[in-house]
Amino acid sequence: MLFLEGICIIISFLVLITKNPSKSRKISIFLLEISCFFVMLSHRFNLRYEGTPGKIAGNILWVSHFISFLSVIVVLYSFNMYLKSLFKNEGSLNKAPFVLKSCDYILYVNFISLIISIFNGFYFTISSTNNYVRGKGRVLAYGITFAVLFLELICLICNYKRFSKRIRIPIFLFTLVPFASVAVQFLYQGIYFTNMTITGMAIILYVFEIQEMNSKVERAHRLEVEMLERYKAELERTVDERTRELRIANDKAEHLLLNILPEDIAHELTEHPDATISKKYPNVTVLFTDIVGFTKMSSNMTASEIVTMLNGMTSLFDDRAKREGIEKIKTIGDAYMAATGLTEELNNDGAVKMVRFARGLLEDVRKFNESSANKIQIRIGINSGELVAGVIGKTKFIYDVWGDTVNVASRMESTGEPMRIHVSETTHSQTDKYFSYSEPVKVEVKGKGLMNAFFI
């Protein structure tokens, strides 16, 4: 008995410090365990002082029996409270079954009867020899216990599917075992194992309750882990999508930047956006083209026709420049400017590539005229030499080239002839092994005087 009392006290303490159960569940289990402790304690006093002479022993015996009756009532009431909590939580009911509420009223009657028996010995009396004597109300006391346990058992049988398998076992044991032990003790006075069975079932109930609580915690933990994994997967998917979108946006931005700037200049500008980007090249070949009589031609065209014509022609030039590795610099109105040999190597094949490109431009113009209502002709001028290239501005920036080489190339274009390629002496000297040229023609270049020029 002492062992069972110690277990009940320890369980009562553990229930108080446990955080997971609901408040009503904690109260019911605490009252259940502490009442079982008093049941066992009073039972031990009953055995100790039963038949012991003396008034003090008689008073102790009377008090211990009273506490035993009262503790059993509290045990039944606590278990009933526990069942109501189960039905509301695990059973998913808004309110407990009426049968369980009826059990509360029956226990109230039992408690009132116990109080009345203090004055008239309705439940029990203590003889002059300090022996426990059953009173006339013992039938009522045992009948109430039977009734409460029976009603709880019927309620559990009708609703057992509402509870998990883990919790069904202890709640059925708590009703069936004490039910049987009460019947035996009622029929055979002197057999005291009702109190022990009630206490044992209370301990088992707590053990199963802890297991069920741990199971819920594990399920909640698994659910939390699953939610975190789903959230992680969703987050990774979102990051992948955003990364893919960002990569696409970066690719578009890089493609757009490469359409404006040479590749090495674009990378340098991306890595050092605030740096001044400029470089001097020793041998660059520059080309200018211009549409002959464009001003007069455009005066008889609508804005849409002008833009369509220029866009069609320039697109052909751009496609060829991309195929042949020519760097387009810019367009100004009907003028087209390109360069090649943008390298620090003095001996490069930029001039040869540019002349081939110029010959291809003439083919593009002829092809364009085959399908265009407005027939056009272009002049082409080419010069090779030293120049400076760089990026100008911070917004709407442009890659441009400067120097006498550019000026002379522009002069070659303006002094040239329609649908012919006009090159400077410098370009001629780098390409005369590959192309046939006319005799030199004297050209006046501002700031340079007369210069020799050649036609392909």
C-alpha cells in the first residue's frame, strides 16, 4: 500500500508540472491520483486501528472510513470529469453526453448522503470495540457506485469509436475492474481489494494518458516537420523560379547590353559601372555609309515609310555585321558607322574584313531594292589607323570612337561615289594584296590637305 501511495503522490506532482494536457484534463487526473492516495492511506489506517481499544483509535477509525467513502466519491467524480474532457477533445463533441452529467448528479446525492451519515450513521458506524459496522445506507452507497460505473461503461461502449485504441483500454479497465471488485466487496465483507483496484486503475490510466500524450506530441512533431519540409520545398521552388526569372532577366539585359556595346566593354561596364571606360587602339578600320540623296527622297515619303525603309536596310547591315564579326558603332539618320580591329594588336586583319563587309553591304542594298518601292544607293568610305574608343554618359550611354581616323573615314564616304567603296591610302596599303583598286584619286581632307584615295 505504501508503494501505491508513493506512486500516486509522484503522479500527482508530475501532473501539476506537465504542460501538454488541457487544464480540465490536468485537474481531473490530479484529483484522481490524490484521491487514490487518500483511499489507500485511509485503508491503511482502517487496518491499523480496526479493533484497537481506546477512544482516540475509534475516532481515527471513524475519520479514516469517512475519508475512504469521500475519496471514492471524488475518484468517481474525477474519472467522470476526465471522460467529459475526452468526449469534448478526442470525441470532437461540443458538450459531454447527458449520461455523464447524470453521473455527476448521482455523485452529488452520494456526497449529501455521506454528510447525513455523519449524524445518523446511515453509511457506517464504529462499534464500542472499535470495529467497522455497515449501516443501513450501505446498499445506497454501493448502488450509487455501481450505477455510476455502469452508466460510464454504457456511455463508453456506445461511443468507443470516438477514442483511439491506446486510450480505450485504460478507460474500460477503470470501469470494469472496480465494478467487479465493488460487487465482490459488497457481497463479502472483509475482502478489501476495491481500494487497491481503483488505485491500480488510476495509475494505469495515467500511464496510458502519458503514452497518448506522447503520441500526440510525436504526431504534432511529424506534422510540423512535414509542414516545414513542404514549406522548404515550396521555398526552394519559389527560389528556383525567381532565380530562373532573374537569370532570364539578366540574359535579356546582357543581350541588350551586347547589342549596344562590344562584349569586353559590356563586361567591364557591368563589373565597374562607375569607372571611366576608354581605350586607345593602334590600328582600327572605320566604315561610314550614307544614302545618296536621302534628304530629297525622304521629303516625298511619310514618316512610317522612312522608318520602315531605314529599318529594313539597317537590319540587313546588322545581320551581316554579326555574321562577319564587325562591330556596329551607331546609326545617325541614314548614316551607318562600323569598326573592326578593336584590338591592341597592330597587325590585324580588320581592314580586310571591313572591305569584305563593305562589298557585302552593296549586295544587301541591291537585294533590298528588289523588294522596295524606293530604290536607294549608298556611298561607302573606309579608313584605317589609330583612334580612341570609350563609353560616353551614365544614362542612355553610347560606345563611340574618336580621332583623325574617324574623320578621314567620314571624308572618304562624303567624297565617294554611289554604290562604290572609297578607301584611304592606309586601308589600301593593308588590303591591296586581296582586292583590285583603281588608280589613286586626290581628295581634300580638312586639316590634312590632299590625300590619295582609291575605289574598289
